[in-house]
Amino acid sequence: MTTAGSGALSKKELERYSRQLVLPEVGMGGQRKLKSSRVLVVGVGGLGIPASTYLAAAGVGEIGIVDHDKVEVSNIHRQPLYAEGDAGRQKVEVARERLRETNPNVSVFPHNVRLDRSNALDIIRGYDVVLDCTDNFPTRYLVNDACVIARTPDVYASVFRFDGQSSVFAAESGPCYRCLFPVPPPPGAVQDCAESGVMGVLPGLMGTIQAAQALNILLGNGRALVGRLLLFNGSEMTFEEVKVRKDPECPVCSPAPRIRELIDYDEFCGLRREEARREEVAPSELKRMLGSETKVVLLDIREPYERQLCSIGSSRHIPIGELAQRAGELDREEELVVYCHVGVRSAAAVGLLKSLGFRKARSLAGGIRAWAEEVDSSIPVY
């Protein structure tokens, strides 16, 4: 991480920030403080775009931006930093160009990575404040935990349809995100923007609130949203506030934390289990598929001695130990249902096949044992 600017202001900067400089709460000292500050924006989408834009315009010396996505046309209605001509480009590269155009005195550091437990602490420790502008639960818990461990304020916001919320977590003596949401919702219980929709102006408003919070923290002015959750209703145009108390038994921010290092947040939020479930076929569903006009290939990956005991229909047989070498015998475009004894090996086999380009491969849930118990009782159970 390059060291932030010395804080000295040029004549051009004095002109640029003149409206801020005349504020007693900012002045020359505050503006120099901003120029020497570092802020990390995690996610340069609907929230991150307005947040980073106003931070750059305000003169924050170094702005880090984290995102591994590319610009899509569907982004633009709520991410106006991008244009249709940017579609297909990395978000962090486009954002860096536009933020530098907004203020050439600011250094912008793109982190074109997926933030995870292997890199989050190394990145976050280089900044004074972190803005959580993400749209998924695993990353929110990741950012929160990393900020608690790194002792860095986490300025949070989220949006849903016409509603928004914001708070400041992981601040000294204040609660963290886990104090408010001890456990994540079940996978699929909360729709994302693609499914539920969002009014484009709403992320702009909430991202601007995040920027204002970050500036207050850096300047030491005003009252940050520590221990307070700000709720905005865009339909009724109302703001409400809810108190958030620090959990004395929080696994991360309590005096005796149980979580002292970053964990697998996809697993914590149940996404790995949900992904595995989506890649399974229930015995009843397979029965329906086999009785319809759907062309489905059954692949038995058990050992030869198991196949001598029983099998399902006219299935093909490739033992799992030979699957990587013999995958070329299979058609990548066919509907493929893989089965073993109880579904454990077939799930691993599907993972291997997916990595080899078999997009339509799924595992028989419970294996041939479940098939025998639920569909075909003539098959011996072993």
C-alpha cells in the first residue's frame, strides 16, 4: 500500500475544496486529514459507486476498491459511473478511471479479486475505514469479522426494493454486524436485487449516507451510526432509527471471542450445502424423468463388485477412480445423473464432472440405497 499524501494542499486543491474548507468542522486541518486518509470500498456497484464518488470528490487521499465482477448493461440503472460501452470490462478498472477523472489528486487502488478469508485481512489492514457495499451475506459477515479483528470501522448499508438501512459496525465499544444478525437467514430466504428488483435511486441515497459516515469518522465530527441502525423507506420517504446493542457473548467482538480468525463464510451461510442440494436429483424426480421423454444418462460410479450386487436400469458404469481419464466417453451436452451407494461419492464425482465442463451433471440423492427404499423395492439394499 502506497503511503497516503502528506496532507499539504496545492492552490488548485484549495480552490476545489473551498466549500468544505469554510466549514468550521473541516477547515484546513480537516482537509489535510482527509488527504492523508485511506478508505476501502468493498463492492463498486449500486452502493459503492456513489460512496466512492463522493469520497473522491471530498478529497480522501487513497481509495481502495474491491470487486471481481465485470460491467453488465443491467447494472447501469443504479450504477451511473458506468456506460453501455463499458459492458464486459472489469468494474474496478472502469471505476478507477472515472474516479480519477472526478479528482486527479486522489489515488485509487483497484483490487480485482473476490474478497475471501485468504486475502481480506491483508487488504483491510491497509485502510482507516471500510465501506461494506456488498450484496450478499457471506461477504458481509467476512467484512465484519475482518474489521473486528483489524480494529477498523465497518460502514454498512444494504438495499431491498424501496428500503435501505445503514449502520457503523466494529467501532470501538460499539456492536458489530453479528450483534445485530447472529445467524444468517437460510439460503434462498432473502431474494437478491435480480429477483426482487430495486429502485435505482435507492442505492445512490444509501451509498451517499455511507460516504457521509466515513467522512465524519475520518474528521472526528458529528455522531456516527454506532449502535444505531438507520432505516429508510423510499415509498413513504421516512427515516427511522433502531438501537443496536453490543452482544456481551458475541462470538467475534465480545471480550472473550470464540472466532479469532476468518472462517469459511459460504459454508457458514449454508451456500455450499445449498449448491450441493441444487446439484442433486431426488429418487422420485429421477423416476419421473425416466418415465418421460426426457433423455437422461445414468452413470454408476461404484466399484465393479458393487455393481454385481445391483444396478439401476441400463446405466453406464465408470468407477469413480477412472472417471477423470474416461470422461471423454461421455457427452457433455446430455442430461447426466450420477449414482453410487448412498450419494457421497456421486456428489464428489459431479464436482469433478462440473470442472470438466459437464454442466448438466447431477447426483442421485441418497444413492441406489434411496432408490431401492423409495422407488424400486426389488433392488437389494446393502
